[in-house]
Amino acid sequence: MPSSFRLVMRSGPTAGKVFPLEKGEILIGRDLNNEVVINDPEISRRHARLYLQGNTYVLEDLGSTNGTFVGGQRLTGPYPLRIGEVITLGERVTLVFELNLPDADATVASASVQAAQPGPAQPPVQPPPGYPQAQPAPTPVYPPAAGAGYQGQAPLPSQGPYAGQVPYAAEPEQPRSQNRTVMILLIVLAVILVITCLCIGIFLWNAPLEFWCQFPIWPAGACP
């Protein structure tokens, strides 16, 4: 019989493995004679069974030690499965009851490839006979910009200075050496003046009394 359903192991010793349900009665357990063999120490030799009833499979526990669960509830009798329900065997093995659609992925892939391939090139649409074809728009001709001469026109000569206008004469630069010489002379004169004043001061400070008495500025009897 064609397989319409399958079990997919989500967790367990062979996670990701797919078990197509192809018989009217399917035994699940650790024994190698079962249709669905799960080699796990928590799985009994004949743990559970599935049998086809109507349009779905019915799950039944076969007195296993660690139990059979659907949606977290332990089974105590036959249970009709629904698509997408999670079956737990013991504590570590989980199976998902799904529709078996072996050609679905291939159909999707084929449709994707066909969509990616470009179709045949379409010939350009020709106008019917007697229908005037569209002519390309003429290229617009713009007038020349203001200030620009016409093609072939000689450029206007540049205007010189106005009549009677006297160009400014360049002022001669003062030689820097002259300014420097004047500065040096002023410094030398200042130094000489300071030295002269200093010498006069020292002389007057140490001048004898006879020198001062030569000047008639003292009162009578002040000088010997």
C-alpha cells in the first residue's frame, strides 16, 4: 500500500530518521523484527504498535516499562493520531506523526528552477502595414549663451587703459640696510651718552674739596 504517513525522530539514537508507515499494522520497539526499530535502553522490545483505522493510524502501548505518551499524556488505551502530534517513548525518544509527501520537495524545487529559467525571447512588436512609425524626436538647437561669439567670429580685443589714465608708478622700496645703519648709530650714541654720564657722576662723587670751592656757590667760610 502507498505510504501516506510517516514518523520522524526528533530526539533519540537516530535523530532525523524518517520511518514511512507502509503497512496496516506497525510494531515499534527495540527488537529487530519490528517495523520501527529504536535501539535505546528505555524502549521495550515490543513497546507500542500502530494500526490503520479509517484515514489515520491508531497508537497503542503494548505494556511497555517506561510508557508511551502523546502530547505529554501517558496512553492507557488506543489513541487516534492527528497530524503534527508528538509521540514520546520513555523519556528520551520523541517522534512526530506527519503526512508523507515524498514528491513535495521535488515539486517545489522543479517550480523554482522553472521560475528561474528565462522564457523564450519575444520578438519586437511590428506596427501594422500603413501605420506610420514613430520618428525620433529632433535634437533641439539652443541659442548661444550670452557673451559667447558666433562660430567663426573673431574674439573682441581686450580693452587697454582709458585715455589720459596715468598708471601708478611703483614706489621704490626703502633699503633695509639704511634703516639698520640708523638704528645702530642711535644705539651707539645712547651707549656713549650713558657712559659719559656715568664717568661724570663718578668724577663728581670723588672730586676733592678744593675742586668744589672753585665754584662761587658756597657761603663765606664754607671753604678753607
